[in-house]
Amino acid sequence: MEYRNLGKSGLKVSALSLGTMTFGGSGKFAFVGTTDTTTARKQVDQAIAAGVNLIDTADVYSAGQSEEIVGEIVKGRRDDLLIATKARFRMGEGPNGEGLSRHHLIRAAEASLKRLGTEYIDLYQVHEWDGQTPLEETLAALTHLVDQGKVRYVGVSNYSAWHVMKAIGVADKRGFAPIVSQQIHYSLHAREAEYELVPLALDQGVGILVWSPLAGGLLSGKYRRGVDAPAGSRLLTDWNEPPVPDENHLYNIVDALVAIADDRGVSAAQVALSWTLARPGISTVVIGARTSEQLADNLAAADLVLTPEETTRLEEVSRPTLLYPYWHQVASAGERLGHADLSLLGRHRAAATT
């Protein structure tokens, strides 16, 4: 297992980390999975044996059950693992039961610490933007938690690029705890992050944690054009995250993944994960599974390196259309693009000159 710095921080995280959205399985999260403590323990053991050192959870996952299960499992080995959790969504009644106010955020952190059975959270992430709470209030509350020793590092999740940049600027100006990471949705099927979020990460030294790198299983090879979805599948049915605006585009990507996988004697999921692991700016890719067999397959992606030809094939079938001002920059600023710019525009510039 490779270990990478979380952005420009000194914290080393495994290239693959374990996501725990399936742990518990109550409410709407039953669509994702219903992993009990016994099965979860086996999965954590399996991940640790493969070199994983980061477990990612959130207070909202099954209304706190995921954190409780993680806390039970890590007893006796807490100091050997990194725990990341998140807060923002509704966890209580009333107008202050959600959001990123100082009131909600500190209460949420205290509750997460109790459920996790730990004295500190390695990476505390705000789970979603809150446009009704001043950033100064949110960042001051996070800094307060860091100063108390209850949080080690601070990150964001599901922010737009201007949200992240504003948070970085406010934190720097006010001397608040720095934003070291962003957790984003990114996959061959969903490459929107390449427009702004990935270049921002490269420019500012913000680590990227990727959630749903298999598009919730859509890139696993189990979903094929003209074939009914597997029994028990949640996608393209009741669970609409991530959305699929163009099924034909999705299946073109899956066809390419399956073809490469068959040639290499691996799974389509491993090919998709290997592609994501090799993208610029990625600190860790968060994987989760309903079964130990799925987890073992995903973990094997850490050892798979795609050839340049395979990468080009996947690039061509999934490349996002350039929006303005990016197409204009390719046409007019091609010789004066920086490293962060080229993470998006380099491939388009190369394609335009061949």
C-alpha cells in the first residue's frame, strides 16, 4: 500500500481508505448496505491487513450507528489508525439540529467523540456547504476544537471551488486552523471536479479524498447496456446518488472498463479505481463494500497500474466537454498554462494538436 501526504500537511494516509456508509444500515442508508458489527470488524481487519490506515465515517450515516460501530471496532488499536468523520446534516430536532453554526458543530463533534469512544478525531470534515452561517463562525468553531485537542486536522466536503477558496482565504487571514483536505465525488463517470476542484487542490496544496470512485457501483461492471440491473441493486432505481444524466455515456465507459479488465485478467472495478488513484492531487480514494469479496477486489486495485494506452482509452471515452472559459484558454493561452491548469487542459491541448 502506498502512503501519501494529505495535501501539504505532514499526515500520511493510505492511497485507499475504508468508507463506512454501509455500517449500520438504518433509514435511507439501508439502500446502501446493512453491515453489522461482526461483518464490519472483518472488513476493517481485512483493510488493515492490506495496509489501509484511514477509516472514513460521518455522524449522519445511519443516524450515528456507523460511528458507533467504528468506535467499537477500533478499541485497542485506536492509535494505529486515523479516523475521519463529518458533520453538517440534521442530527437533532429544531432549527439548530443541522448546519455549521458554532452551536451545532461543537455539539456534533462532542457527540461524534462519544460515539467513536475516542478523545480526538484525526480529520474533522464539514460535510456540506452552509450558506446561512458565516464562514468565520464555522472556522472559529473548528479552530476551537483543534485548540482543545479534540480535532487534529480540518477538511471540507462537497464544497464548490469558490467555497473552498473562500474558506482557505478566511482561515489564512484570521489565523484559523487551515483547510488541509476536501472530500469530493470523482470518477470516470463524474469528472466535473476537474474543472475547478482538482486545479484548486493542486494550486493550494489541499488533499483530495475521493468518495464513490465507482459511482456507487455503476463502474463495477455489473451494470451493462441492455441488461437488467443485478438483483438487490440500488442504483438506477431507488437510490439516485450519483445521478446518471446520460446512460449511453455511462455504458460507453463501462464497455471500455470491461474490455481492459478482460485483457488484464482483473475486474472492471479495479481498473476504475486504478484510474482514479493515478489522477493528479489525489491523497486517498475511499472504498466501501457490502461483502468481504467486494472489498478484497477493491483493495487489489492498489497494485494495479494501467498502461499509457489503457489510460488514453479511458480518457477518450470519458473526457469532459470543455466549458467556458476553458476552451478559450486552450485556444488562446496554451503556451502559458501552469501546472494546475494543465491538470484539466493538458489533455485537451494535446488532443487539439494531434
